[in-house]
Amino acid sequence: MARAYLGTRPYELVLADGRLGDGSGIEIADLADAQGAKALVITGYALMFAKEELERHPYLMKPVRAVELVDRIRGLIGAS
């Protein structure tokens, strides 16, 4: 489903869960990056990814604190 949404319009930021029904958040982050969007992967399963995959995009481990999420988003989009 996320793949279909990425094709509908440009996005500035994409938040993707690490485990999706039809793939991984890393794959979605790769697609978002290819389209010029920033991507953040949120996962409780970081160990299921290869180190090289995790290094391609910023990620947060679940459970995520709201302040941590907001800070990371601000850093990605350059907001203060």
C-alpha cells in the first residue's frame, strides 16, 4: 500500500514502519529517497535488518518517545 501512495504525489517526509505486510520500511525508505523525500524508519525489529540496510536511512527503535520523534523529524526537514 505504501508503494502505491508514493506514486501518487511528491512527499517531503516519509515515516515507515520497519515491518510491513508487503515488504519492509527500508524498501519504502529507499523508494522515498529515490523520489527526493526524506525517510525515517521506525521499528522494533532492527536486528532483522542487515547493518548496511540500517545505515542507509535514519531509524528509531520502538517504543518511540514523542519528543524523540519530533526532534528527529525536525532534524530531517530542517525545521527549528
